Amino acid sequence: MLKSNVNDGDGGDAALSISKPRETIEPDLCVIGAGSGGLSVAAAAAAFGRPVVLLEKHKMGGDCLNYGCVPSKALLAAAKRAEAMRSPKSFGIKPVEPEIDFAAVNDHVHAVIKAIEPNDSVERFTGLGVNVIQSVGEFVDKDTVRAGEYLIKARRFVIATGSSPVVPPIPGLDETPHFTNETLFDNRERPGHLIIVGGGPIGMEMAQAHRRLGGEVTVLEGLSAFGKDDPELASVVLDAVRREGVTIREGAMVERVSGTAGAVKVDIKTGTGSETIEGTHLLMAVGRKPNLEGLGLEKAGIDYEKSGIKVDAGLTTSNRKVYAIGDCIGGLQFTHVANYHAGIVIRRALFRIPAKVDTGVIPWVTYTEPEMAHVGLTEATARDKYSKINVLRWPMHENDRAQAQLTTEGLVKVVVDKRGRILGASIVGENAGELIQMWSLAISQKMKIKAMMNWISPYPTLSEVNKRVAYRQYATAASNTAVRKVIGWLAKLG
């Protein structure tokens, strides 16, 4: 049956359009967004035999695969190889300046994306039994989503639309060529002088990568670089990046940008006055915003704010039929967080298990060199929450494996309460992202620091630092008078 719609224009003219009626689909779950979180929900639900519809308006795999984690780590890997060629002198190997083909580096980045793409593809998910619809999803009421020629009435909906780079309202930015993370990895020309606005993890990772690949780099940060990280650890990374030649300007507020392709200018204001920074390319890395536009959240009765969709500890929105996960709810915006959220939704939606989010067990890593990783409370947040804490430290230079491979920069820092319960851990140094995982497990299982002593670490490995720092809790025991008296008394027993 054909349906006629008459729309009156502003000028009073009537336009007649004839369209086919939309087909109604009634799955168990409808997932909006095929990024990491949405894909995880869809795959798990389909594996348990539930009918699933997955909506994606753009690229399967979302930001992580196409513009974020995957391409950035591929670029960092290429940059690390280049730097290794420049600095092997201490090993008795003559350093050389690498010949860098930036277009070939870009080919490597996209080859990595293509290698992973099949895991996130329409074909794979269709094969898993997921009904993939490549279309925008929009709520038309509390129970229905419109996607192209379909109306979807599901038992439960999951919003997993991710986030996008913030483009701040800086005068002149709209008219000035600039990158965000969504366009940076399409660039095949090495920037002569890359100006990066934003001194957070994305900005600093890309600063080090492009410097190592032969470009000049200036980072402009309005407040403090790595402002959300422990200053003690952040200073180690910032010192290392500066030594490699990256200029980092903190307290530099951007007032205006201008220029053309290959010649950009950034006007900044600092505590000492105003000046202009000139470069060839500009990257905006000042944060991310949730993708909420066009979802019809008001029609669905879903509360939200600028920072994201409002959810409870079980990731349920104000519409009890709808969950929201990942970047679109704000908070910690990482791929592994979206996957963590997906697991909670599956437990709640399929098994009715009252799972809840625990942000205290979520780690994060900045993939500079040295890496910086954290889980749980920082020293500052622990001091605000507890009357008494103990801060344990162990330097990387005290680790034999680190000495052997000349990666002695950094430290492990652990915070415990007065009973020895582990509250948080931070690591800066080689493979910090790998080393932090033991502390993630310990915190998730509510372990005390003593448990971190009761395992055997192969020698020599970097992981020994995690055991060594635990011993710091009892470092004063040997000089404790009472302990020495007890040992002496026990010795008299034979």
C-alpha cells in the first residue's frame, strides 16, 4: 500500500511525495553504533541465539579502528623504529639517521587497519547472525527506532554511538586548514612543522610520533600538559618528549588561527604576553564530545546533557528499555571501557544479572615512550578520600632487565590504605601498559599489598618491579625494635 505525504513549504506550495511503507522488525536487541562497544554487544547476544539488529551509519569498527587506537598505535610503532635507529650508540652500535618515506608510513598505518577490518566487517557480523543495517538510527518514540526503510521495535535498545573530536570555536579555525584525529591519518605528507593544540594523551602521542618521523613539533596547552594524570609521573614523560625536541608550551591560550595549506599561524596569549607561532600544519587535539545528534533522544524520553547520555550504575537510561555505553555517556572514553560496558549490558539484558559499573577497576594507558599507565585512585584522590595512606615507590633503574635494555627511566607508584588494601597504582616506563594489568587484577579482586609479594617473578623481567614495590610496605620491618626482639626470642627456642 502506498502512502502519500503532503508537506506545505514556507511559501505555501505543496509538494507531494510517495514512499513505500516501512518494514517493521522486532528483534530482541537493537544496537545503534558499530564501534567497539556496539560490536561486542551484538556479537555476544547473537552467540547466545538472540535476534539482533545492528545499525551503523558510517564505518564498521567506529573510531577505534578507523581514526583512533589502531592507526595511532601503528604510527607510533613506525616512529619508535625510526628513533631506535638514531639512538643505539650505548649498545655499541653506530647510530644512523633513518630515511623516512612518510607516504610509506601512511601505507603501513592503513595496512594495519585493513588487517583488522575483517573482524569488524558487515560480512563477519552477518555470518554471526546479526542483522546489519547500514543506516542512521533515530528514535521516533520510546519503543521504536527508524533506520532507512525499517522501523525497529526491540525488547531492549543499546546506544553505542561513540564520540567525535571537539573543534573549539577559535576565531579563524573554520577558514584555516587543520587536522583532527579523523583526518590526520589520511595525511601522506610529512608536516614540516606540526602545531598541536592540546597537551593531553592524543596530542602528546602524536607530538612524539611526528617528531620521531622527522618533523618539527610544537604543542600548545592552555593549562598543564597531562593535566589529568599524576604530576610525578607526567613529568617523566614530558621531560623525555622535550629531550627529543618537541616544544611544549603550557599556559598558552589560543586566541586565533589563520593561514593556508602549508602555512598556518596560531596567535597565543601567555603569562608574559601575546605571540604568534608559525607552522605548516595544525592538529586540534583538545578533547572529544559524545555523538548524540540525530538520535531523537527527546522522543524516546532519554535524558542527556552536553557531556553525554545520563545512565545509572547499570548503564540504563531514563527510558528503562534503553542502555547507553561507551563514549556517548562521557566519563572515561577508551575502547576497553566500551567493551567493559558491553559485558555489563549483556549480563543485565540477557541474564538479568544486576551488574554495575565500577570505575575504580578501569586502567588507562598513554602510549608515549616511556608509557604511562594508571588504575584506581591516584595519590591526590586517595589523600582526599582517606585519612591515612601509604605511598610505595620503586624506580625502574633498580630493575636488572631495565638496565640490560637501557630502559631505566620511570617508576612504579602504589597507594595503599592503613590496612594494606591496594587503592591505586601508576607506572611510567617501558611497557607500563603491560605492567599495570597485574595491579588492575589486584584492585578488582580487592587484594592487599601482601598478595603482591606471594608470587614468583621470572628473572630478569620488568614485571619484577611490581613485586619489589610491594616489599616497600614492609621495608622498615628489619629495623623495627619489636620485630628484632621477637626474632631473637624465637632464635633461643632452637
